[in-house]
Amino acid sequence: MNTDKNTKPNPYIPYPVTIDRVVVENEARDIKTFRLVFQNPEDRRRFDFRVGQFAELSLLGFGESPIGIASSPLDRDYVEFTVKQYPTGVVTTELHNAEPGRPMGLRGPMGNGFPLEKMAGKNIVIISGGFAVTTLRATIRYLLHPDIRSSVKNITVIYGARSPGELCYKDEFAEWSKRKDIAVTLTVDNAAQGWKGRVGFVPAVVADVKPSPLDAVCLICGPPVMLKYTMPELTKLGFKPGDTYLSFEMRMKCGIGKCGRCNIGPKYVCIDGPVFSLAEVSTLPAEY
Amino acid sequence: MTKEIRIIPLTDMPAFVGALMQGRKVLAPTRNDDGLCVFAWLSAPEQADWTCGIPRVPPKQALLPRTEVFFRYHREKGKETVSPPPPPEPQAVLGLHPCDVQAVKVLDAVFSAEPSPDQPYLERRAVTTLIGRGFSEDEPLVFCRELGIDPMDNRDCDAFLVPLAANRMALEILTDKGAALKPAYERFPPAGAEDRAAIAEARKLSQARSTPPLDMAAIQRNLETIFNSDLWNRIHEPCVGCGACAFLCPTCHCFDIQEETRGLDGARVRVWDTCQFDLFTRHASGHNPRTSQKERSRQRIMHKFSYGVDRFHIPFCVGCGRCIAACPAHNDVRQILKEIQDLAKAEKP
């Protein structure tokens, strides 16, 4: 067999990074965004990613956790990850206790990312619920970059959360809402004092906003229940399964297609995904 | 050029093994305290046991150790240092049945695959010499012939032992790595015409005993249509989810990555894991895509005979029969495969 490949770097050794900034995203304080800077600046160039990819966040002594990249590839000085803390999550709990200056590790980038080639020249419809918005936030930041904005046509974003306090990236969404080159609709499940946006579940808001399927690519990330009820609305509007993409979450360890736990049928979410078109998903067993 | 073949009397095997052990670790069939044959690292040449058939514990630990340190680390406030382990030592795996050699090919396919070849595996593989062993009789429970593997086939080995009459072994040297064993084999006489003829005859006899192989293409095709079949209920109902089938399988390679810490020092390690365990796929949120043993039993069969073949064009089963011998519920992969062949005929998706 070909053993020349063993000259490649060890894919299990993380890049050393340092937490530069921590932002609490929600009222429940269980979602935080971590800005990481590479201790060796040349590692940032090696960490060459596209929107929709993920990485393994590594905390020595605690373990690793696969998290979608929340910043844009054009944010050249840092990489951001938005992490929800689960009481059962050893790594996410330790990370949530971390403060700026703490060293940690980063392994990646991993996965396929969103289909930028297919999105070029198209209208882009982005639908999200809850904190699954992270890689879509990366996508919006990327598409709104002055060098990139003209590569796609209209950008329509529908983003919902349980309550105004649970919306992530509030300042950015507020700023994007004022822009003319992107149409943002924010919604919350329950009316709240001071909330001026819409009230209603994401599927209902999609039905009401009626994004056009013409010449469009739709990216959708959210909790299973949101996906379940939003898909029929998209079908009614005329979105084709081949033009609608979603991103899967799975328990992952290696992130490079070896350890054998994140497959859905023959596809590994870590290397064949996490982004799949609905057309692809329909060929896979419903084991996710 | 004629292939180099040396003749080693069984009584001289300890001398050969002892010489092999100079400068390299040797994994070979041995008997443990219970008299059970297992592949284990030799500490003395006499431990290698030539009466073993297929050892219950497979040789995969040579390439995929049960616990493998990816790196060690030391943590202080504000500072962390990571040190990779020393490079692997040269090693030989001695006495591999041709089906165990095929299993190494499966591991090679998985761990060398792009986009990220598994560098720790490949480093270990590069310093590993495979010395196979032919079997003139078919071992009980072994069904490798049905998977197209001949127990006398020396392919993909660096060297290969063929049993000969009068308590002797022929050692075939097949690659440069095999030739590098010269200090261990040069004291033994080269095979004469008669012994070469005997080796050829043994191969011919073995091939004559070949059985009609299972139609692996049909099995793969059928598996795609029976994801929701009742077959999986019948397989998983007796299953206790112990994972013995996976841990004793020479091709099963699924692993976990764990932390081993003591104070501020620690190591990140790879450890064997199995799709038969509930925790294997359970998310931190509690959600589990494979909720019961049914999904997990199905995953194991699908991975071996459908998904693996899909991706690597090679079944992840070599017919060694270890899982049949070890299963406390008497699940028999031979019956399962035959059933899959027949079931798809009887049952429409």
C-alpha cells in the first residue's frame, strides 16, 4: 500500500488557539460565542475553510466537541464558534466556564460546507430557528462582504427564536435589518414587551413572507420540529429538493471519516456532509 | 527470478522467532492462561504456538492498539504544551491466516482514505511486516472460502509460511520487507525442487476445495431494499449488545477518542469502540439516532456488507468466524448472510 501519505500532518493534533473574546448570546446564558485566535498566525492560513464547515473544539483534559464555524472565512484574524452548553456536555460546560486568554485547541476545518458554486448568481433564501443559525450567520457575513455581495442576487433571511432574548447575534441582525441589500424577517414564538418584530412560528412566517423559489437556493438550519413543519411550506412555495440544503448534526469524534459513528446510511456526516440537499436526504435512511 | 523460499523445521521455529524478535516486536498466536489461542506480543520465542488455528483475539491490535496515545500534554494556567508520542517501533505480525491478511487490507483502505489519511495508523503500518501462514485444513467456523479467500493464498504478505510434511514450514519471501528478515532466515536451507513442488501441490489442493462464493454483489443490492425488514428484529432480539462480535472482529475499527488525565498532565488516546453500544451515537442533548439494539445490529451488518462496500469496494468481513464463536446469543453471520440473499427474493420492500 501507499505509505507516502504518512508524511501528512497528524490530523488528531489540534492547532493551538487562544480565546480572545466571549459573548453571551441569550438571556438563558447557555449560548456563547467564542472568538479564537491562532497562536501561530500561519495556522490561520492552513485553517482554510468555507461557510458551512465545522471544527473540533479541543480542551485538553476535557475532550473535543464538533461545532459549526460561525464566522466568515473573510474574517481573517480570528475564527468564531457559537456553543450551547448542555449539562451533560463535559466540553461545552468547561468552555462556558472559560475566560479570554485561555489556551485551547482547534482541529479542522471539516465537512463539505454550503454549495457556494451552486449559489453563485442565484437568489439566496436563508431560514433558521434557534441557535442552529450559527453557520448561516457565517454565510450571511460572507455574502454581505463587499467583495462577495455581487456574486449572488437577492438575499432573504427568516430567523426565529422562542423569545426576543433567545435570538443570537442581536446587534448584527439589527444592523442587517436596516440594510437595503438583504431582506431580514425576525420572528419570535411568543409576544414579548418591547418586541417590534413578528410573532409566530418559523413555518407560518415562511408561508406569510412567501420567498420566491425562482432561481433560488434555500439554506435551512433549525431544530427538527421546525424543519418538519417548514419543509411542506417550502414545497408549497415551489422550492425543489435539489435546491434546498440543510445541515445535519451528529455525535462525532474523529471528524475525518474514520471512527465510524456519524453515518446516515452510506454517508458520513463529517466528510460527505454536514450539508446535504433535500434530494440527497430523501435517498438516505431516516436514521438521524 | 525465483522467489526465495527457506525450509524451517518446526523444532527450529523458536530460533527463527527469536531472531525475528531482534530489533522488532512480534505479535503471534499464543495460548493464554486458559489455553485459549490469542494473538499477543511475544516476550519469549517459545510462546508462538503453531497448533493454534485462528486465534480468538485477532491481530488488529498491531495496527490499531486497544489504547493508542495521540499525544501527551501538560497544562498550566495560560499555557499548554503538547508532545507527540515517539515514533512506533518496527514490528512483525507472525502467523496471519489469509483472512486476517485480508482484514489488514480493509483497515488499510479505511485509514489511508482521503481527505484525511490516518497518520498514526499509517506510521505504524509502515514499520509492520506481515508474515502470513497457510492452512492446509479448513478451520472450524471459518467461512473465508465463501468470501473468495483461499487459506493458502499468500497475497499481500511480506513473507508466508506454508506447512510441509515432516513437521517443517516453508518460508516464502515476497517483498522487500520480507527480504529484510534475512538475518532471521538465512541460517535455514533454501527449498529444493521437491519442496517447491509440494508447496505448489498444497495450493492446488486448497484451490480444488474452493466452495461457491456468496454473491456479495447480490447481498449488497438486497441490503439496500430491506432496511425496514423484519429480519433485523430476528437478529437483534437475542442480541445482548455486548459488542464481543465487534471487539473480536479483525476488520471492526470504530473508535472513540478519550482523555486520560492525572492532575495537570494527560494524554488524548484512541480506544476501541463499537456501534453496538447505545452511547456510540447518543448526542449531548440526549437524542440518539440509533435508539435500540435493532438499529445497532442493523448498522453492523449494513456497515460490513453495504456501506463499506459502497465506499471501499471491499466487504468488511473476511469470514474468520470469530464473531460466531464468541456470540453469547448464538447469532451466526453465515446464516444472516444466507437469509439476506433469500429474503430479498421473498420480501418486497
